[in-house]
Amino acid sequence: MNTIVQPNAIEVLPVTSLTLAPKNPRHHSVSNVKKIAQSLQSYGWTTPVLITDKGEVIAGHSRLLAAQQLTITEVPCIRLSHLTPELVESYRIADNRLALDSEWDDELLRDTLGKRAAH
């Protein structure tokens, strides 16, 4: 049986101590980062940035860009110390791709959005 590694505690780190991955295959448009900044303002910070021990972003590039846009100086992070450089690269892809492979329940989505519009 494989052991699942549990990450360390959330650390609040200065934005200036983090670096975006230069070879991140996912790009974020200015309008996308603006939407994420609006989401942060509406819902708060709900998902930590995942980083290497050196502070390079594994997942959360767009959240970090949005934080910079909002002039947020510190962000919650989780270090994924157990990942090899190869696993860091593959996780960057998996983190983005897995959500794209999911499907919406159109009826539930319509109902949920309809209730939201009614308020």
C-alpha cells in the first residue's frame, strides 16, 4: 500500500520571496488574472499557493499574479518538499488538467445560477 504524503502546515510568506516558474505551461491573460483578483476580493484567499522549498510556484501562478495586482504583500503557501523536480513539472500540468477533465451537471448548474440570479 502506498503512503500518501501529507503536506506541511500552511505558511504565510512574503510575495517577494516567491518566484513564478519560468517554464509553466499554463498562461494567464490579463483579463483572467483580473477575474481571479475579483474572486479573491469576493471570497477571500481560499487555496494556498503550492511551492518548492526554494519558493518556486508549483501551483497557484494566477493567484500570485492576482495578489501582486492587488498589492497583497503576503500569501498562504504550502511547501511540497517531497516532490522531485520531475514530479513538480508533472504536477503543474495535472493540477490544471484534472479540473478541465471534469464535466458539469447542466441541470444543477442552471438551478444554482438561477437561484443566484434571483437574489
